Amino acid sequence: MQATVKWVDEAMFLGESGSGHSVVMDGPPDQGGRNLGVRPMEMLLLGLGGCSAFDVMTILRKSRQQVVDCRVELKAERAAAVPSVFTRIHLRFVVTGVGLKESHVARAVQLSAEKYCSASIMLESAGVEISHAHEIVEFEAGS
């Protein structure tokens, strides 16, 4: 895996993944940025959410669950001192579907956390306290 991050100006950078996708990262105005892109630490948090959501959806599809929507809400706390690393992250999965089984959703979240999500496992091994929760929403056609 590889990526390139190129400085644009002030506190703005353009990141390009090895697969050819680009993203703008920028800092807040008080640090010389113009707030025109996501912050680098936000990218890390989004990466964790994407990695976990990918796992959960893959596991639920394999178990033939009828998922209509899945989102993961992430809340992170950072250390007050520099480096202001993540100290705690909570992931809350909201899975909407038809007749979803509680045990399947719980197991998918657990497997992602303990076995498959490289980002989560890497952050935990660095001392970040990571917790998970989930909610199931029954899909109602026409709503």
C-alpha cells in the first residue's frame, strides 16, 4: 500500500492514495488553514469508521441479513498535551434492515473489533481505549 501527500499552500495538503483517489486536508484558520478540507486526525478517525463498517457489512451480507442502511457514529477523545493522540474512541453502529437478528449484528461488530479491523486493532495496540455499541432499526417501506 502506498500514498502521496503533497503540500498545496498554508496548511492545505492533497493526499492521493495508491489506487488513485484524492482528498483535500486542511487546517483551521487559527493554524494557517482555510478550513477547506478534512483534518488529518479526522481522516484517521474516518479510516477507522470505514474499516469497521466495511467489516460489519461484509459479515452481515455473508450471513444473509437484509441490511438497508448502516452507519457508524464515532466519538473520540484526545490527550490534552502534545502529541494530542486519541485516548478513547467509541463506535456506535446503527444498522437498518428487514428482520435483522440481534445475534448476527452483535457478532459482526465483535468480529470486526476483535479479528478483522486492522485500524481498530492497531489503535488499541497503541493504547487507545476503543468501545463499541450497536442499534438495530427495523426498516419500514415507505418511510
